[in-house]
Amino acid sequence: MVKSKIKSTIVLGICLTMLTSTVAFGVKDIRVFKDDLVVPIACHENKINNEDRSVAVIIDGKRIELDAKPFIENNHTLMPLFAVLENLGVEVELDDEKEVIKINQEHIIIELTIGKNTARVLRNITGTLKEEIIKLGVKPKVVDDDIFIPGRFVVETLGAEVDWDNSLRAMIIKTKNINEIENLVRNFGEKLQLVSLLAPKDMASKSIEENYSEFISYSLLEKWKSGPENAPGRITSSPWPDRIEIKDIKKVSEDKYQIKGEIIEVTSVEKATGGSAAKQAVTIFVVKNNDRWFIDEFKESIVYKNTEYSFEFYLPESWEGNYIKESQDDNHEVGSMVSIRHPNGLQKINDKIYQ
């Protein structure tokens, strides 16, 4: 293993002696500190710090536990070689003798050399290797027998997105899959307002095909075309569905992800000033087919609509397949009451309807 080379290491010590007799030092005041008040001073390659300045790494919303902590040098984050890349599903080869690191992913090879400020990047483009030599903002190095590499450069070269969260002091990494899935859902959400579900069935089906076909699987497209009432879209002139906001993404398998989000409905007021007129929770499943992601399932939250009193509200997905029973309580002083009981009998919601 390559050994760490620490340049110009400075060791500072403070020796405090308790004086038991009066001695003239030519100064007006001497302050004496107790041993337990002395703050240890740490030194790392010409940079002295007296606090932990380590950096967290969050990949696709999950905080990664690391034995060797990333740190910042010259405004660049250095991250441990093996732990982070293993979580990104990347192969790593290390030549101890030559101090060369090879990082392999699909059609990209990144070569780094410890202590060297350049990287060699090989890309396989339609069977032809293209080579680039790139200058690095910070060199790969060894600290305490752990190898650290330039985090942003490596991760972005592999096709992922990197951001910095100052409040968390964390490097936020979004993999290529997550970026593609987020773009898919957001682009689909922008099309919802273009599909009027109030139109005749043949027109609604045609509009669904024109606006949704590039985003959804063939089976879901056929399902919505044959029953437009089951598809998301515009059901009133105002408010209308403006976008889908993503709340959470979870990996189900290599080729399937679950997305939790909300359809944001707006009127002309919210469109101009921001905010929402209404929100509807949705659960979306996306699948990968021929290197492309498609929406394969789209579940809106269950809606209870009362046409008699013109109100509606949303229920959890777990209530799907059950029913709501309405009853009249003649003894109720304020009028009709709708009582909703969860199927397991443990939850109950009462909504009073005033006449």
C-alpha cells in the first residue's frame, strides 16, 4: 500500500507550569490555564485546524457511512477512493507499485496517479477510443493509508450530478438514473394540462397519445387510451395541473424505481405569484426498456367526491378497494354527517356538513 507523505508537519506543544512563588517577569499579568482547557491543535499538510471539517456524502438521497472522512482542500472535495465508488457501482483497479488508479464504468475509464495533477480519461465512442488529458484542481493523495481522489471531477466524469449543501456540509450526488428519472417525471408533469379529460372519448384518447406516448410504457398508453377517465389530465378549466413535484425516489430493482410526488394544480393567480391552488398525491413506477425510462404505473391518491354538498378529499392508498358508506343522522343538530372508518377499525375521521 502507498504510504502517506506529510510535508512540513508541525507539532505544537504548550507547556504550562504552575508557579508557587512570586517571580518578577517584567509583565503586569500572567494568566494561568488549567490543563483541561487546552485545545488540541491538529495539523494537516501545512493547514492547521482545531475542529472537525469533514464532509458528508449523500448518494441519491441516502447518506453514506464512511470510515475515512472526505475533506476539502483548495476548495475541492477529496473523497475516499473505494467506499464512495463502490456505492456508485463502479469498478476500481489499483496498481500499488506505480501508484495508478483505474476507475471503470461502462464506456469510460479514468486513470489517476497519486500526487499527480492530471487525469487520463478514455471514452469508448462507437468502438473508437477517445483520450483526454485533464488538469485537476487537486491531486489524488494518501492520508493515514487511505487514498483520496477529487470527488466532483470523478463523479461528474462518470455521468452523475454533483451539488453542494452548505447547511449539511455535504456533497450531494445524483446518479445518471436518478437524473433521467427526475427529468422524465417533470417533463411528463408539464404535459398534464394539455390533455382535457372533458373532451369526447376519441378526442381525449388522441390527445393522450400525442402528449403522453414518449413518456409512458406501451401497456399504460393503451390502458389510458381505452379508458381516458383513468388517465391524469385536465378536468376543469381552472385550476389545472401545472407540474409534478417529486418528494421521494426509491430503487425497487436495477430497472425499476418508485417515485412519490404531488400534482400541483394552479389558477392564473398561482401561476403569476407562485404556490398552488390544490395538490394531489401520486405514486409513480418507472421501468427501463432499451436504455430508456418509461412510466409504467401511475396511481393517484383515492378521492372521495360528494356531489350533493360539492366537496371532496383524498384518502390514503391503503384504502383502495374499500367503500365509503353515507348515512343520515336525524338527531344530529348541525345537519348531515359523513363518517369514514378505516377498514381495520382503528382510525376514524368525521367530516361535518353544515346545511
